[in-house]
Amino acid sequence: MINNLSSKEQKLAYQGAKLLWQFLDGINATYP
């Protein structure tokens, strides 16, 4: 599925996943 995306879309997907991961990590840190 990811192989069908363009490099630009892959970069956006990676950045979005990274932001989501940081967001969830922040919630885990705030509410242990």
C-alpha cells in the first residue's frame, strides 16, 4: 500500500505518524 504512494505522500504520512506518536507520548507522560 505505501509503495503505491509518491515520495511526497510518503513524507507527509511519515511526518503525520511522527506527530501522532509525539502527541500520544505526551498524553502518556501527562496521565501516567
